[in-house]
Amino acid sequence: MNDKLNFLAKAGMNTRLSHIGHTPSDYYGFVNPPVVHASTVLFPNAKTMETREQKYTYGTRGTPTTDALCEAINALEGSAGTILVPSGLAAVTVPFLGFLSAGDHALIVDSVYFPTRHFCDTMLKRLGVSVDYYDPMIGAGIESLIKPNTRLVHTEAPGSNTFEMQDISAISAVAHRHGCVVTMDNTWATPLYFKPLDHGVDISIHAATKYPSGHSDILMGTVSANAAHWEQLQETNITLGVCGSPDDSYQILRGLRTMGVRLDRHQESTLTIARWLEQREDVARVLHPALPSFPGHALWKRDFTGSSGIFSIVLKAESPDRFKPKAHAFLDALSLFGLGYSWGGYESLAVHVGLSDRRICKAPTEGPVIRLQIGLEDVADIRRDIEAGLAAAAAV
């Protein structure tokens, strides 16, 4: 057992997922770390209380359970530290609040997760931070958009709903030359298929609600920073008092153990379905970066080691007034797919995507965009359900 850390450093991903974030010898040999509930933490004497010279001081600053999850995420990300927050959206907003001040300027990718855009256009604006949105394919050309007061560049790849790729390394290099912090929402790929910090990103963001949880029943976000930005991120988290709960941390730790196996299944099934849909006459386009036909495929192939279970299709429609009726007909004909937000769970989901918020990356013009989360069901059943949806849409 003394060589376990060295062994894991050279081990495969599923081996690491099975063992990171827990040390049974610390808990009398029990395999999983216990759930430690805490607000008050007692000190042995007044001096220790005054100096806080003990590992745990209050529930908002961590417990053995939350620390175990942070340790596991750090091992996956290669990060100096990780904070836990109550949702994926909080995982975006906490670092924004930590690294932006009144008078600053931020650059946000136009294919961003909509609640992030809403936060920028409301809260950040009210706090005196100006925001511009940029084309995800801009690459090193982002230099033309950087102003003297630009302090943060936010990336997300693939983009939300339409899956545009970004040259993260090129953007990070330019941003750093101008003293900007680079953040990335990497929820789609997880650290298994893309490691943001290895590509120049300073702060890696994940909605652990999705694949780390894997069961559609936990809300949590993780934010991991490199050494240069960890102290400020941690201080922001303490100041805001935003933290993840021990119970949810325990469940995310359990989800991590099978995340690699689940992602393999999601990837295999999703690519099978995406390739099939690409051949259909009633589908105008398939928006999946792992397909050679996708505009950002070369970037995906260069930087990513895999793909997950969510992508979109564009249905063919004769005119814009038929977009919504066809989308609704498709969704209402589904039996296996659930109609619901989020993704990353074991069940297949579908949603009609709204893209009216876009400034640069406009919505496809051929028809409505349907986002599909391919779950762990049998591919033949998933395909049969999609066929029913396509037939219903064609009949409208």
C-alpha cells in the first residue's frame, strides 16, 4: 500500500477512478470515506481557536468528505486546488466574481451556456463589468478583441447546444500575453477526454451534476485552479460562503468510480446514432465534433481523447414557421427519451434548443435544433424511438 500513489500515477483511467479520493487506512479500513456532517468544529484550547491551527475549523471550509472529492478532482485535473459549489452555474459565477471587478472587461464565447450569458448580461453588468461575445472559432484572432481593461476570457468547448470547437491553447496563449485569466467550462468532455489546465487554461469548470454524478439526482459544480490562481479562487469561495454539501460530495465520489465505464458506453452509442442520423434525408445536419463532417472536427481530433453522449441535430423544415411544429411533433412522438433539461445521466433526453440569444453564432437556418442526450439504453431501442420522432416531424 505504500507505493499506491506511485502506482496510480502510471495506471489507466478506470484504475485511477476506482482509487483516487479515498484512503481506507484513514477510516479504519472502510473502503469509502464516511459522510461527515459539520457546521461547528471544536478546538482543543483558546490558542488553537485564535490561530485556527488545525485542519478543520468550520463546515463551510471543508470536511473529510468534501476534501476527499476535491482530492479526486485534483488528481483528474492536475490542479493545485478545487472548490465545490452547489451547481454547475455557480461553478461559472464564483470565479467570475473572484477575478472581475468594476471597470473590468470580459470576453465570453458566443456559444456559451445560456445561464452564463444571463449572469453576464445582468449581474456582471450591474456590478460594472463590461462583456463582449466572440466567435468560438476565432483562435489567436481573439487578440483583436482584447482591450486594456480585459481581465478574463471565458471558453467552452464544444459550445453549448451547437458544439462549436475552440482552439483553447491559442486563445490561452494570447490571453496570457495580455494578463488575462482564462476560464473554461469543460463539462462536455470531463477531465477524462480533455484536460484544460494542460492547454493553458487557468481555471477549469465542471457541472458535476452531469457525468460525475451520472444519475440525474445531484446538483454540484467543481472549480479547479492552477497554482497561480488557486489562492484567489479559494479566498473567493470562503468570502462568498458557497460550498458543496457532504452528502452530495459522497454521491459524486460514488459516481466517479464508474464515470469512465459510463462514458465509454455513452461515446460508443452516441457515435453510432450520430453516424446513422447523418445518412438520413430528413436530417439537415448533425452537430457533433467527433464527426469528420463537422467544421471543428480537426480541433477535436487534435486536442480531445474522446467524446461524450450529447450532440444536436438540425431537422429539415420548409420554412421558419414550420420549425416549432416539427420540433414539437418530434419530441411528442418519443417514448424512450425523456423531455427534460440537463444531461449526463443514464437515461436518454431530448430538448428543442432555443438559440435566439446568440450574437455571432446564429441558429442554423435549415430547421429546428434538437439536442439529444444518448443514455445507457440499448442502441437499437434508442434508434427506434428517434425514428418515431422523425416520422412524426416529417408528417407535419
